[in-house]
Amino acid sequence: MLLDAERAARLQQPPASPAPDPSAGVQSATVLQSTGLAKRFGADKPVFSDVSFAVRKGESVALLGANGAGKSTLLRCCLRLIEPDAGSIKLFGRELVGAPASALRELRARVGFVFQRHNLVPRLSALSNTIHGALGRSESARLWPPLLWSQALAPDGLRAEALACLARVGLADVASRRADRLSGGQSQRVTVARALMQQAEIVFADEPAASLDPAAGAEVMALFADLNRREKLTFVYTTHNLAHALEFSDRVVALRAGRIEIDAATHSLRAEDLKGLYG
């Protein structure tokens, strides 16, 4: 068994909302709400069904599950990058399911997405790749998108903002270096800087450390945790790494057999509680 019956019953319930902190107030608003979400591909059995959970502003939430459990599909469904078959998704209080393309663009502009593959333009500098984060919000880009393709063309204000974003992830000293000359950890940090340049209010990350060596992976996860604590950036990510989930998140939402097996605060969990997910 994954857990004894008493502990399992407790961990299958979402953690109680913390008492409001009048000095901060960052935990009071729900920024993502999934209700009864379901997805299947073709005639296959459902990837998941009846998945309901919420993410509050300023939280760091780890999505866990074995290969095929549906955590990456769930993450993409929560932004309608993959269309769910049933259920409701509310982002910043607005329904995504059935929303028109214009509303989707508006809501997605407030969300950064960090993939396992870094998706940088190899021949452009770290600074130029970071500036790309402003493409969805800049008036200059709307008037003439090529302005934000390269840092050489970008307005001075946006270039300075991008440099500041690189500084926030510890990469100000490699701003002019081509992306294909960066290490794996540096490349992933640039993707984080790009999300910051986007002025994202919530960051989704799909296995952000999986393609990195252990040291670089831990550094990237520590960076996310620092941004979450220091800047109250909401962070939702998938991972197989139990140590990362317990160290760098406030909550764990774990999928097993197409259902949520655990939704619990990390301080109530041990690695032993999670290992059964992979059995």
C-alpha cells in the first residue's frame, strides 16, 4: 500500500488554507482552479478523470506521478495547450474552457511556461532571448515585431529591463553570450529570465530540471524557490524528483491511476509517503 488508511485519508484532502497574513496577503487569492478535469486520447483509457485542485497566489506546487500518470498533460490542460474533455479550468478567476481565442491570449500572456527543452534561439544572445519575453505585452512589438527580435533593435527601456531580469537569475555577466554557448543550467536560467520579462504572474514548468545534471538542476530549482519566496511568484511544476518536490514546494499534488492520490502540504509528507506512486 502507498499509505496506511488513516494517513491516506488525510493526505487525499487539500490542505486547509493558511490564516491570512495581513502584512502580505499573498495566499488569499486562488489563481488556478481545476474542477472535475478529464482527458483521454482516442479510444485509450482516460489519462486522468475528475481531477480537482486549486493553487493560491504565491504558492509553489509540485505535480508528481509515474510516467504516464498524466502530470504533463494536466499542466498543459490547465492552460488549454491541450484541450480537456470535461471539467472546468479557471485562471485568475476566469473560465478557460470555451473561452474565445482573444481571452486565451490575454490570460496566457500572464503565465510563463518553462519547458524541459529550453526553446531558446541558439544564434541569438542571452539578452535577445530574454527580450523575447516582452513580445506579448510590448506596444513596440505590436507595431513592429522585429523590434524585439534582437537586443540591437530593442528600445533602450526594454533592453535595460531584460538586463535586470538576467541579473535576477544571476546571469548579467553572460548577457551578450550566444545561447548555444551557454551551459544547460545557464540556458534554463535564461528561460526563467524570459518569463520574468514577460511579467508572468504564475510560472508553469514541465520537468524544469530533468535535462540538467544534478548540481545544475538543484540550482535551477533553488532559483525558482527563491523567486517564489522573495517575489511571491506562483510556481506550478512537474517533477519525478521527490527530494525537489519536498524541498522546493509548499504543496504536493500527486496523480496515480488517473486520480489525485495526494494533495498535501509538504511539511506533512516524507519521501516514504511518495515512493509508492512509482510502484
